[in-house]
Amino acid sequence: MLTQPVVDSVKEITFDEIVREYGLSVFRYLYSIVGHRELAEDLYQEVLLSAYMGFSALQDKAKVKSWLCKIAMNKCRDYWRKEMSAKTFWEEKVHLYCKLEFYEPPAPEERLLRKYAKEELVKAVCELPERYREPLFLFYFSGRSLAEISEYTRLPLSTVKTRMKRAKDQLRNKVNSLL
């Protein structure tokens, strides 16, 4: 056994041999990650296509399986990124289009009630202590981020977050009567 060479590094392997030898394990790896057979099959096809395109650039033929698994993981990440952007579109942007398409101006009574509720909300915010009022106004009325408020007020970000939470808790009791 010791006289037999362990690996013949000069032997050239073809892409067909790689697919026959490692294809099933790459598919199983994909399936274990995504959990859906059809999706794993689609990703498997993409992995094979990418591997075929990059096969000539592969330098260490002994690490073919890890190379294929790395391609598989990257394809999964690409898929998840694409899914998240599509999900974000459906959650946020589609609703904007629907609202614009079916927009009806509010009735005069509704406008009056909204105006009254807004005035009461501003009055309730003004009744808060200054340390809670300032972050609320800066965030909701000036459109500043929490980091910008932290910079502006020279307070730690955690303090700004705490004050925002406490202000909201105090307002919740006052505003519930408006709804």
C-alpha cells in the first residue's frame, strides 16, 4: 500500500467526471441549505453552469469538491439577496401603487378629525419633559435619524433610543383616547 501513489496530480480530469463524482453530493448540499427540491434543482443547474464557465481557471484540481460547494453557497446567497429585494418590493412599494390608484380624498369630517387628532398629538408631545420632547420632534418632524439626533444633542445613541422609547410609552397613554 505504501508503494502506491496516493494522488496522481498530473492526471487531467474532465468536467463530466467532476459532475459524475461530485454532482449528487453538491445537490444534497444545496437541498440541505434551501430545503426545497425544486429550488435546489434550479440552484444546482446554476452551480453547474458557473462551474463549467470557471473550470479552466481552477488551479488545484484536488480541491474540486470544496470549490463546487463554495459556488453552491454563493448561488444560495445570491438567491436570498434577490428574494429579499423582491420581498421588500412587495411589502413596501406595491402598496404605494395601490394607494395611488384607488386614492379618494377624505371626507370633510375625516379631515377635521385628522386635524384635531394631529393638534392633540402635538399638544401631548409638548406636555412631555424637554428631554423626551426634543428627540421626538427631531425624529418625526425634522426627519433626522437616531445617529444624527445623538450627534446633535451630544448624547450617546443608547440614551437617545431610551428617551424615544420612554416618550412613546408616555404618549401612548395620552393618545389612546384620540383613537
